[in-house]
Amino acid sequence: MKNGQRTPAYMFFINLMALIVAYYLSILLHEWAHGTVAWLYGEKSSPFAVKYGGWFLMNADEQVDYSDLIQAGRGVAAALIGIAGSALSFFFLLASFIWLNKKSILRSPIKFTFVYWFLIINMIPMVQYLTVSTFSTEGDTGRFIHGLNISGWWIFVPGLCFISYALWRILTIEIIKAYAVMPVKTVLGRNLLLLLTLALIFWFIYSHGYNPLTDEGTNAPGKIYALISIALVPILFVLCNPLRTWVKKSGDNCFWQAGLDK
């Protein structure tokens, strides 16, 4: 790609398209994962027989009656159907971390941009289901926990450790590479990228008709975690601001380790 093509308007368009594609692909594959396992258990006529919620996939849902499954003594089926979507999102999250470290991706702004937003979109359900709504009676982990009749702590503790690591990696490695690879050269542009990244990870869970603060299935600890997630956006925005010295030094280190020129 010629340098002249990498104008702010062009890269804004690329980011917008990559974000839209990553959004649709992630949600559809998440729901189809539920649908596939439900189909294998005979609960669906097709892996794709899910509720799509319109063109914007609002309130997309696998439409499985988990209560009936559990009452029928099929708790394992309910658990595996319920966790299938998050399990796939978890896999995509790990895969994205690996892809973002490949030189073929690092040398292509378009490829990097798509994988970056694919990573962020798949981080959203991880934060929701492994921390905020772990103890809810609804959602992927709620159905998994109730299907197997286990304590939510078996999900929350390792989930919190994983989320902490993933968040650390995104904010200290991946987004810093994004500033240069996409590229985002201005301070304003980098601030907007950081803010959008944090807002999607921690605030997007309040979309699609879901609000852990008012969800009847969420207990008091879950609502506390939800409030913490809201507060983390401005806190992390300040701590990880592109103007900070450690961010600038990390940018140099990222490119030196990858064998790329700035």
C-alpha cells in the first residue's frame, strides 16, 4: 500500500468496516455454536435455527429452553449448549492474540485492523460471562453452572485471572502495536482508539437489551462487578494514555521485538 493511501479518512473507513465485519462474524459464530451443540443434542432442527434479532442482531439468542432440559434431568446437555458460544469466543480470543504476533499480519494494516477488532469483540463476552454475570442464573455461564450444579466460583476465579491477563496484553502490547500498524499517528486518534477499545470491552455488555444492574438473575456481587467494569473505563484510559512515557517506550519495544521498522 502506498503511503498516500493511508490517510486518516481511509484508515477510519477501514476501521469502521473491520469493526462491522468483526461484530457480525463474532455474534453469528457465537450463536451458531450454541445452535450446533443444541442440534447435536436433538434440540434444534438446524444449527442455524436461532433468533437473529434483525439486521443488527439485537437480542440474538439460541432460543433453547434450558429450564426444561434441566428439569428433564439433562443438565449436562444444558451446560454444554449454554457454554458453547463462550467457548468459541474464548478460542477466537486466543487465536487473535497469536495472529496479531505474526509478521504477515503486522505488515498489513488491513489484516491487522480486522484481527484487532475481532479480538476486542470476542473479549466482550469473556468479560461478561467470566466475571460480571458469572453468578447470574441466566447467560452462558449461568446455564453451564446450573446445568452441572456447580459453584460459580469455579468459573469466576480462573476467569478473572484470564481476563486480567488478556486485558493487560491488550493495553500494553496489542493496542500499542495498533497505533503504528494501522497507523494512528495523532494523539487525538490514539486517544479515540483507546477509548473505543475500553468502551467496547466494558460497556458493550449493556447493549442488546442486557443490563446486569437491573437483571433479576444477577445477585449483589454481580452488580458490584458491573459497577467496577463501568469505572474501569476512565481509570484505564488515564493509566494507559498514549502520552504516558511507558506507552511510548513500549511502542519502541514492540517493533524491535517484531523485527519491524517504525
